[in-house]
Amino acid sequence: MSDTVVVIGEALMDCVIGPSGEPLREVPGGSPMNVAIGLGRLGLSTLLAARVGSDARGATITSHVKDSGVALIEESSGLAATSTATAHLSEDGSARYEFDLVWDVEASMIPEAPYLHVHAGSIACMLEPGASAVREILERSRAAGASISYDPNVRPHIMGSASEALPEIEAMIGLAHLVKASDEDAAWLYPGAALEDVAARWQTLGATLVVLTRGAE
């Protein structure tokens, strides 16, 4: 059994545009990428399977990942342009979000090996054509003995309605040993349900451990 952790998911550039259309900032983002960076900074051998462009934004993300001790799988590079999530701010401080995403990973990106752990989550598990490959990787890795974790990290702007997203998310939960989600995720997926009931349902689907965060609480 390898001591390597594999993280699969989006690495993109979070962009903020001011009320007059002026660029305010750009920072690397993507919840799976952030998980990989945390693991790398803890000293764990970590591989990240993502998709970034052969552009300046892609170079920034690649450096950000590698500076944290994470190895970016070679096939992660090569998009014409790096994916972006852009917040357009209005004068009253509210924001309109725009996403320019490509998620076309292939199962062959991850060498078949007995990894210690595999993590996936968010957009990467929902946006095709890559989502099907992610599920294949998780199924294969679990069968090989790896532990699996999953974070729904719901994004309604991309995932559609809760009723549309729920079957896919519950299928992913069924592949995971550990599921981590926020109370906001749970409320969107199961309106009005108690967190304890959500956790219990996810355990009946197959999760061994369910962690539900509650913001600052």
C-alpha cells in the first residue's frame, strides 16, 4: 500500500471585478485544490489531478500547488485557458457570479496503484465529461483498498436544482468512507431536514463517518 494521497478536482482562478469593471484581484481557488495544499503542507505525499491552462493563470496555480509540496499530475496541464470563477461586484456590495469551466479529466490520468487515500469533491464530481471519470477512479481506488473522502461543496449556479443534483451526490456518498459537508450544503439538498437526519441518511448510503460543519459554531 502506497503512502500517497490523491486529490481529484478543480483548480481554477478566483477573480473579482469591481463595480466599474476594474479587476480587483485574482487568486488560485477550487476546494479540491485547497484540500491538496493542506495535505501537502502537513507533509503528506500528495498528488493533485486537476485541469489547468497553458497560460499565465495556469502557471500561477501550478507554482502555488508545487510551493506547498503537492505534485501536479502531468496530464493536468494543457487546456487552452485556465478555468475561472468570477465575482462581479455591484455598488451595494452584492455579487453576480460567472463561471468559465472546463472539466475533462480522464480516468487514465491516475495511475492504477494502491493509494492510501483518494479525495474528490465539488464541481469535479458533477460536471461532465470529467465527473464520470472521477467516479470510475473512486470505484477503482476503493476496490484496491484506498479509503475515500468526498465533499459535496454544492454550487447551485453550476449544479442546477437540488432535485437534479441529489441523485448524483448521493451516488458519490455511497462510494465514500468519509463525507464532509456544511450545514448550507445539507439545507440546500434536504430543505427543512435536521442535520442529524441528514448524517444518518448518508450513513445508510454507505459513509462510515459523516462530518457536518456549522460555520463559526
